Amino acid sequence: EALGPQEYTGIKMEVTSWSPLAQDLISSVSSKLENRKVFLVAATLRPETMYGQTNCFVGPSLKYGVFIANKDEAYVCTLRAARNMAFQGTFEPREKVNQVLEIEGEKLVGTKIKAPFGIIPEVYVLPMESVLATKGTGVVTSVPSDSPDDFATYTDLRKKPAYYKIDPSWCSIDPIPVIETPTYGPMIAPALCASLKIQSAKDAKQLAEAKEIAYKEGFYNGTMIIGEFKGRSVQEAKPKVREAMIKAGLAVPYAE
Ligand code: A2H
């Protein structure tokens, strides 16, 4: 755990079509939302990996809210995160938490969203049991090439879509190479999951080890192999991608 506040990037993923269950709820508050665009906002420490999003995750049993962010936008995240955003000056009017709807994570599954900077422009919301209510926004952008947790959960979902009550077409995209490291090649998460014999998202102990290695290797030895900063080190690209996303209105700073 970091000692000081952790600086995340809040990735704004605009909803392009709601799951049927979410659509019913959203329709019931259309007079409050007016013409605002609605975004799922995911907290990430790895903005430079956003080229490789294949989907996004929510905790199926977590509660989310739809919050008025400003005159043009509404955000989907946990109430806890919305309070932090309000306190950090992300909303207009400042410091006001205006929740128009509460919705369970499982009802968001199957919603289609834009993936900012993603090679795949639109992806689906999928369930991840290990999403914590107490961290970030409760929305996790998924990059299975670089995050062992994302790879393990995504692989579980792809193996048994019926069991997880998802449409196979929602997880049809293969992991996308984003960063190369000398030791692990172009996709560190699948490589580590194989070498540590991680069978599923339930292998929490090995996953914690894989996460540690992936983070350090990627940060200190990784080279971008895609996007505007192709050929640059991850250390150099990370803040540049973050700034580019914020400048383009595709991300907001988020700390906790
Ligand atoms: B990271 P830290 Cl490619 N519950 O983003 C569980 N995990 C969460 C979460 C929550 N409520 N909120 C955020 N996260 C994930 C990208 C990524 C991430 C890559 C590689 C590693 C990685 C794509 N997923 O994280 O405990 C988010 O996933 C490993 C450190 O605050 C976020 O960054 O250090 C990271 O965990 C924040 O974890």
C-alpha cells in the first residue's frame, strides 16, 4: 500500500448502449439526466495500457450510482468514489453529490461502452468478483495483456460464458499486445499466468505475485509497442498518455 495518496487516472467510458435491465432504469430517470452523456469511470494506475482494453469490469454484487457530473455529463461509479470526486472538484457545481439512480453491478453487465484510446473502439461491461467496493471507483478497465487479474478473470469468462450468464460475443476479443519487456515478451500477463500456473481468478496467492512482477517489469523494463508513444519506455509514456487523455476530455484525475 502506498503511504501518500494514490494518483489514479479516471478513464471516462461513454455508454453507447445499455443492457436491457439498465436501460429500463435509465429511462425512468431520463428527465433528470436530460441530454447528458453517461460514462462509466474506471480508476487505473496504468493509463498507458488503455490501447489494449478488451472490456471493462464491475463487481456484480456492488452498488453503483449514476451521478450528475456537470451540465453535459453523468458518471457511473460507487457513491464513495463520487464523494471523493466531489471533494476533489471534479463535479460542477463543486462539492455537490447528485445521485439520480442506484444500480447493481450485475445490471450493468452487457452494457456497451467506448474504450478511450483503445484499438477496439467499443467494448462490453463484464462481471469480476474481486472488484473491491473500497478502492477506486468500483469500475475497472480491463487489459488482459498487461494485468494478470484481468487476464485470469477474462479467461474464466471466455471458458464458461453460460455459467457467468454472459453472451460469448461480449468477450470475443483476444488480448492485445501493448508493452514489450525483455523477459516476458509482448504480453506479460498471459506469460506470467502460464509460468506461475495460474488456472483461474481464484488463484489469489499466485495472482498477487504475478501482479507484483507485472507492475515492476512493465514500469522499469517495458517499451510501448503501440500508439503515439510506440518505441518509448513505459516510464516516459505513462504520464504523457495520462495528460493526453485528460486534455482530450477522455479522463479525469482521481486520487484517494
Ligand atoms: B489497473 P491498487 Cl494493465 N477492485 O488498471 C479491484 N481492483 C481495482 C479496483 C477495485 N475497486 N479499482 C482499480 N483496480 C485495479 C489497469 C492495470 C492495473 C494493469 C495492470 C495492473 C493494474 C487495467 N486493469 O493494477 O491496489 C486497476 O487495474 C495492478 C496494481 O490501488 C488499477 O490499475 O494499487 C489497480 O487495480 C489499482 O490497484
